[in-house]
Amino acid sequence: MSAPDYPVRVRLRAGVVGEAKRVVHITMSLPGGGYVALCEVRLAGADAELISDLLGMPCMVCTRILALRSQVADPAELNGPRPEVEP
């Protein structure tokens, strides 16, 4: 099976680290079978657990980076085009 070419949610498996460190990262698959997160954490494929639902505590750094990347450059774009007003 080939690695997905879209971001996936991954955390370390139970027993690899303590529960407090099992945060959910936003990652991309690496060709060798591991993952690299937005926060630059690398997870080995054997130690990783894919998260299919919105479960677990999110990595705050990954969340912040994702939010910053998704911001609209011009806030006016959120409201759509402005109507023409005749003077």
C-alpha cells in the first residue's frame, strides 16, 4: 500500500511514551514509512498510530501552524465582493 499524499493525523502508540506525550500531530507520510509533522517532529511508522476521527489531544504547535497557513490574506475576501454603490 502506498503512502497517502495528503495530511493525516498521527500520534505515538500507547506504551511508546507516556499518555501526556501522545498528542495528535498533523503529518505527511515519508517514503520510508514514517511521518513528519507540521511541528517538525518525526515519527517512525512502527511507533505511530493513525487517528481516523477527531480524537485525542492535538499538538498545539501543529494546530497553530495549520491555523496560520489557513488565514486569508485579505479579510475582505471572507465577506465576498462588495456591491457597487452609486454616489
